[in-house]
Amino acid sequence: MSSSKKKNVTPAQEKYQTLASKYEKKRPVVKNCFRAFLVGGFICLIGQGLNVFYYTFFDFTQRTAGDPTVATLILVSVLLTGFGVYDRFAQFAGAGTAVPVTGFANSVASAAIEHRTEGYVLGVGGQMFKLAGSVIVFGTVAAFIIAIIKTILIQWGGL
């Protein structure tokens, strides 16, 4: 059975798809992965620098310095999103900006900015967690499952 009969694609559509794929710009996958790796690593390097800064110059331990570090990264990300800088940076870096906590803050802030004309409650409050809500739910469920597995392993003496 040919692919055109499987998907109900006419020969004209198939010809168009062949022609379109011929002129389609090839994606530089390796280059994009390299950029994402470098930018994501650079964001994490900044985070590590902030972490060291907080436990060196303030009354934090290495364990507790993570909280102000994350808060600072979120604040900077939201400010850069508000000024329109983060989106241009993300356009260059790709997934490198999406993975760290800064990408999460960007998604919440940009949704809030986009829907601010609809009002603070229904616009900003109601819309800013549309994308981020699924991330929060997935993170909570994953943390719960991992906690159950860890508890079972500890009870069995595995850890």
C-alpha cells in the first residue's frame, strides 16, 4: 500500500510536499544543540556564581544559598522578559534558555504581560499559569512518585 493511499493524500498534495521539502530550509540541529548547551551552561554558571556570592558575603550556608540564588535568577529573568530582552536571547539560544528556572519564569511573565489588557484577575491571574500550570503539575507528581520510591527503598534498607 502506498503512502498516498494510507493518509488519503492526493498525488497533487504529494507533489507539493516533495516540492516544499526541496526548498525547505535545513535546520542546523548540531549547531542549535551546541548553542543550547553553551547558553544553558552559561545560565547555570551564573547561578553557581550567585550561589557562591551569597554564601561568601552573606549569612548563608552552602545549602541555604540556593534559595536566594533561585530567587535572583527568577527576578532577573522576569525583568529581562518585561524589557523584551529575554525573548531575543531565547531566539538565539533555543532550548538552552527553556530548561533552567529562568525559562519557567519567562513563560509565566510573558503570559502575564500578554494578557494584562484583560484585567488583573481574569487576564494576568487566569492566563499566566496556562503553560506553567502543566509544568507545576508534572513536577509535583514526579516529586511525589520519586518520594514514594525513595521511602520504599529506605524502608527496605536499600539507601
